[in-house]
Amino acid sequence: MSDDNEAIYQDFKESVNMAPKELEEWLETDESKSVGDSSDGESTGHQSGRRIVEIKKKRKAELDDDYGHMKKVNQYVARHLKQPPKKEDKKTSRWRYSLMNWGHDPLKSS
């Protein structure tokens, strides 16, 4: 494994703080399906969430084709954590719902 991939892997472990089962259950909710850009009926974040579940279920040695998506997840989570809602309740915000589609619940303690 390259040093770059190792860094992506470690960042991914920190960025995605939802367990596969927890994320799968979240993706079934109306709240999950209510956020994100959607050109073909399913939002980019929702599609990403399904891919994240697949990645989280793999062993590290099986991740060869997944590092690009893992890096994308890391970047999305880092970028959106810097943009929390100012006035609305974070617990029920589109901001939180979108991050959760990408496997990160900002209300979970680290």
C-alpha cells in the first residue's frame, strides 16, 4: 500500500463515523432521501452512502479500487464540517442529513 493510500485510509476511518448497519438504516429514511443533488432520482450523497457501506465491509487488502472514492468522502466531510448551519437546529438540519449520507454524523462524539 502506498503512503498516499495509507493516509486516505486513515482519514476515511476518521471521516466515516457511522457503522455500516447504522448507515444502511439511515439511507432507508425519508430524511436521507430528502437531501442532495439528484439528476437520476438518487442523490450523489445517497449513492456515496451505499458505496461507503460496501467499502466499510471490505478488508483493507480488498480496497484497491476504492481509494478514489474514499478520498472524495474525506474531502466532502472536511469541507461540509466547516459550513454548519447558523440558525437552524443542527439535529434536524439538511447539513447534518447530507453529512450522514456520506457516513459522518456530526453530532456523534469522537
